Amino acid sequence: MKINVKVGGRNMVLDDAVCRRIPLVSDDPTIIFGADVTHPQPGEDSSPSIAAVVASMDWPEMTKYRGLVSAQPHRQEIIKDLYTESDAKGNTVKGGMIMELLRAFYQSTRRKPQRIIFYRDGVSEGQFNQVLLHEVAAIRKACEAIDNEKYEPLLTFVVVQKRHHTRLFPKNQGGPHTTGRNENILPGTVVDREICHPTEFDFYLCSHAGIKGTSRPVHYHVLYDENGFTADALQVFTYYLCYTCARCTRSVSLVPPAYYAHLVAFRARYYIESDTSETSIANNQNRRPFPKIKDNILDVMYFA
């Protein structure tokens, strides 16, 4: 399965996607983004943090993704290269990862995406305002820069949280609503009341079948929604996406765009040559840039 996607193949596709039965997403060209930032281990003061962004390149199937990486200051969570207005020499050149991926989507499908669904991993609740202020604004600026402020796709921005202490258990142990010998909840279980925020749009989704141990649901928090998703529509769409992971024959616990972004960022850590000079430790300015990845590698899911 990994070899197939590394050479440009497709392992599985949603029947509802092919038959255009997904609400909103099947109506207009839609691009699915996933983003994550990985930080160096404690004690590595000279290593930068790595931001990774992936985006779907095939509509309406939404199973092939293209990934980009960028180094940023040590322990900085907000992605700074989503949109840039100058190059390394200080010249005014509008660019960034969002613009590059939007252009790649157009070259692949010959369509401009009219809807953007952005899954952002690794953000804590205390950083929600920063993300709204910087990353959502960067996506907006990137879209405007493509077509002189005439291009304004509808944006839905969802934060994905894995590290929490919430666990869900079936009411009747050993009953019809459990799975496996561990009696975990069934895949597709959603909780969006009682334990969720009283006014904001968030939900817990357990999209995988727990084989070992207790299943841990993923918390999805919608920070910004211009597409007007209903709770059921976004929950079902997110759950269906979990069946399209390229390296698994089952549904995965994390929505694949965020999963892929984590894989890209983790893999990029090997591209950095260790630099332990005193100057680098002091101000983290002498880090070496990532080697440029060839286009024929970017066109396939090399990170799977």
C-alpha cells in the first residue's frame, strides 16, 4: 500500500465522493488542508521547529495529497510561512505554502477551489486566538494575492486535538454498542453535547476500532466556518475521511490530512544536519535551510 501511493497510485476512494453525494464538498471544487508543527526534543536548543502543510490534489476524490515543509524559530507553534510577502533577499515577492499548494491544485484539476477545509493539529486552547489572528488571516491573504483580491473561497478552520484526558465508554458493557474484547465504543461514535463547549462548535469523534487498550477519541474544535456546515455534515465528512488513509486498510483515529502533516514534519526532521555551534544555540539564526525536494517527488505521497 505504501509503495502504491509513493509511485502515484491510489489505494482507496470514497464511493460518496465519486458519486458526488457529500454535502457542500461535492457541490464545488474543495481542497482539504492539514497542518502540524513538530518541536525538537527538550534540551535541543539549536534545532528549529518544523511546520508541515499538506493539501489534497484530486477533487472530488480527495485522496492524493501534496506536502510542504518549512523551518521556523525554536518552539514557535504559529506557522509563519503560510503566506510570505518577501523573499530571502528582501524583495517583495508574494508566496508561501498556501499559495504554492493552491497553484498545484489548479494545475492538477484545472479548477480553482471554491471551498477550503483546514485541519490544524497541535494547537492548545490557549492558542486559539493566536491561530485565528495569524493563520486564518494568512490563508485569506494568500487567496487574495493569487487573483488580486477577487478570489475569496469559503474557509472552514478546524483544530484537531489528540492530547486530552477524555475517554468514552459504552453504557452497557458487552452489549451491541461495543467492539472487540476490550469492549471499546464503536468506530463512528460522536459526542457533541454535555461534555462539549456550551456555545462553540466542537465535538469528540472516535473514528477507529480500538484493538488494544482504551480508545481515545479526537477532539475537533471548529474555530471558523464560512461554508455553513451543519454539525452532522462536518462530523460525517470527517469520519468518512478517516477511511481514506493510504497506509491502513481500516479507519484511522486521526483525520488523514492532519495525520499526513504529522508524517511530513516528522520525516523532515531527518533533513536537518545537526548544527551545535555556539552562535546557533544563542540566536538560532544560522540553521541550514531544507534541501529542495524535486517536483517529481512532491507530486506523489513520498511521506506515506
